[in-house]
Amino acid sequence: MAMTQYYGTGRRKTSVARVFLRPGSGTITVNKRPVEASFPTETLRLVIRQPLVVTETGERFDVLATTTGGGVAGQAGALRLGIARALLEFDEELRGNLRKNGLLTRDPRAKERKKYGMAGARKRFQFSKR
């Protein structure tokens, strides 16, 4: 018996999330743990559920995800994008609603690299005339 599932990849900063949507009751599992264990604050959990709330599909799918890299906020953003992309795979009609709420845009902001001759990406070493 083939199981129906929809896949989406999300990235944010250095975090990557692989998301699988399966028909179910609305449980979210991240790295084989409930979402409450992986993401301590309610704000991050709201970010993760945003695509499901906007498309009103929260009770129709179970979300199984694996996340790697970055911190909890980056992983939450990656999960949000992954869920939105998986929902598109389920139904292309949701694109307008997801796009209007900014859920299909990959956030390009990332840490700027340190340059040689400088203390950080932009900070200089202390200047002295002598």
C-alpha cells in the first residue's frame, strides 16, 4: 500500500528542514520529538504553524520533519518554508494565499563573512598613527 505524502525543503541562514506532510490529525513532529520539545517558545511554534493556519489545513496533515544546522529560530524559519512548499505540492491552488502572506519567499539574510585584515565582517582593528 502506497502512503500519500508531500515533501518540501526549507532553508534559513544555515538551517535546513526536510518536511513530509502526511494525511492525519495535525501533529507536528521534529527530529522524532514533539514540536513542543524542539521549540521552547510559543512564538517559534506559531511561526512553524503559520502556513497551515493561513491555508486552513492544520487538522488535515501530520507534519514529520528533520532539521539540521543553525539555531532554533533559523530552524523554525526553515520549517515554515518547507511546510509551505509541501502544501504547494499537495495543492497548487494555495500558491496565491501563501505568496500573499510571504510564506514562499526564502529569506536571503545570512551571516556576512569575516574579511582579512579586519576584526570581523565590518569591524576594523584599532587605528593608531604610530
